[in-house]
Amino acid sequence: MPSLESSIKEELLRLAAEAGFDACGFVSAQTAPHREPFLRWLEAGSHAGMDWLARTPERRTDPRNILPGCQTVIILAKNYFQGGPNRRSSGRIARYAYGQDYHELMFTAMQPVCEHLSRCGGIQKPYVDTGPVLERDFAAASGIAWQDKSTMCLNQKLGTWFFLGTILTTLSIEPDPPARNRCGSCTRCIDACPTQAITAPYQLDSRRCISYLTIENKGSIPLEFRTAIGDRIYGCDECLEVCPWNRFAEASRESRFLMPAAVQSMSLRSLATLSQEEFRSLFRHSPIGRIKRNRFVRNVCVALGNVGTEEDLPVLRDLASGSDALIAEHAAWAIAEIQSRD
Ligand code: SF4
Ligand code: SF4
């Protein structure tokens, strides 16, 4: 007869699959295996302007400091891979941001799992990305993925294209064995990074990373990285696109992760002229909406500086003489870049 623990686990796995998750792993609540390297990473300032990461390291590195009595960390993965090449031919957007914002979608999908844990007497705290948990560390410990050399999570079947959801629970559930690292001697992600942000295997300097520079960074994009950003206007997938494990990735069944036609077809010039209202309406349900119009148009200016032509100059001149200092500075830079090419 199966133990109570194993029958709870069986039911949770069934509910997770039914809710559309592609992988689910369990790990005992413990100090995060990479606590020490994480603290050294913070000390070196590699988290750049993401100050929240440094705020409560004792919580972030031990789930028992977030949820008293926490016994198990459950990690859920949802495939967002859309298949095929990047959907925008110019003005690339990172795949995770093609479609609908994943936070709410993941939370809703996690609900039946949390409800079952509650029925079994547990107290839960669910997180998607924003919680104070080193989720990639626990994902590796739970066996669903290994932390790869680009510091992402890699699953043999899903590649790197998946979102993570984390549930802390006071219930004790049988843990899974940790994942085996299968990066081997490969260094493709490190070699492909346009800004050399992966400073060594498993070490990412966010201050150099295009994802950080175009998303989290609220201010000016340092001049030394603008050319390397190329036509990327939101995030960067370079280290993921080159990973050989991603050859095995299959497209997600979730249509809400696809890029809407309006976003797909819009030129860089049209994106640069979006009003506040138009920006809100276009990206209302997208992760892109979170960075607000001025940071987004700042990114579009950099892309125009790198791939734009003379025809883009009038739009850029308008922006360069506008009242938003951040946009104006990046537009002036873009004008100078285009003129130097022509
Ligand atoms: S996301 Fe882009 S910039 Fe950041 S580490 Fe990967 S390749 Fe480098
Ligand atoms: S590109 Fe190579 S080293 Fe980088 S994550 Fe993929 S397998 Fe690992």
C-alpha cells in the first residue's frame, strides 16, 4: 500500500500535468546549494541595479526563512517555446516576452496544486519569478533541470525555454534526485554572448547582459554595449539560441505564448512613435508592458541606431528634441550612428 506521502505526490504530479505543466520536481527545504557563490556574486556587484536581490539574502537562500515550517519546495516548469526562427525580422524580442505575461497564467495553473496541498493540511506560498527564492538552484536540486553554464536552467526535453513556478509547502513530500549537469565541454553560450556577460562558466555579470540592460535597467544604456545590442529591443536570447540542447525543444501547446500579429508586423519606426496610450494598448497583456513606454522607446532608438537608415532620421529627430531626456539622449546617439554609416 502506498504511503500517504507518495499518494500525495502522485496526485500532485497528476494535477500539475493536467494544469499544463511540462515538468514537476520536489526537493526538501534546505539552504540553497549555491548560497555561497550567490553571496559572492552579490558582493561583486554582478546583480547590477537589481537591488532587491541583495535585500534579504538569508530569506532568498533558505525557504525555511520565508515560510516557517517549510519542508518541501515544489518546482513546476511550463514550456513557452514557439518553434521556428525569431518572429520579428528586425527589432528582436526575447521569446519569453512574445505573448501574454506569464505571471498570472502560471499562478492560475498552480492553483489546483496549491489547493490539493491545502486539503492535505499544508500551508503554502506560491511564487512565479518574483519571490525571494533562488528558484534555479532549487529547480536543479529538484531534478527538473540543471543550472547550465549561461546560468539558465536546462531540461533535456524542454531545452531552456520554460518558465518556473515555485511552491513552498509545510508538507513533507518525498524529494527527487538532483539533475545531472549535461553541459560537458561545450562553451557555445559563452562564446556567442555579444557582450561577454558570461564571464566564466556559471558566472553572469548582469551589468553586461543585454537582458538586464534593456529590461531591468531604468537609466541610460552604457555606450560600450549599444552596438552589441544590435536590433534587440527587449531582452536577448543569444545564449539560448545557440545551445545544442535546444535542438530537441518542441513547441508549446500554449497558444497564449505566441506573438500577436500587431506586434509581429510593426516596424521599428512605428514602435518608436508609439504614444503612451498606444504602448499601453499594444503591450497591456505582455511582459513588455512592465518596462513602460520610455524605456521601451529608449531600446528602439538603440536598435534604430544599429540597423536604421536615413528614412528613420525624421522620427529620431522628433524624439531627440522631445521632453523625455532618456529617449532624447538615445535618439541623438542613433542619429549620429546612422549618419556615420551613411
Ligand atoms: S542574454 Fe544575451 S547578453 Fe545576456 S548572457 Fe545571454 S547572450 Fe549574453
Ligand atoms: S550552450 Fe553548451 S555550455 Fe551553454 S548551456 Fe548549452 S550545453 Fe551548456
